[in-house]
Amino acid sequence: MERGESLGMALAMVLILEGLLPLLAPQQWRRMFTQLLQLRDGQLRFCGLLCIAAGAITLFWL
């Protein structure tokens, strides 16, 4: 499998996973999104940093 093909498949999986919650539980998704809008920039950056770290660790582990 080529590198570009792997990247495309990974991006497709992200889109699938991102779409599951609004599809299956739209009210909970809307409530979570509203709560995210209440966070300060620093809190959002920290959440982003945690997601990046978790993704990097998972890639390294696999």
C-alpha cells in the first residue's frame, strides 16, 4: 500500500468516525458542541494537544 493511499484511508476513517455521533445522537452532539464553544482558547488548545499526543502515541505503538 502506498503512503498516499494510506493517508487517504486514514482521512476517510476520521470522517467516518466524526460523522457517527451527529448521525446516531444529534441532540447529544449539539449539546457537546455548545459546551465546546464555551471553552477558552487555552482550554481548546490543550484538548488539541491531547488529541495530537494520543494520535502520535497510537501511531508509534502500531
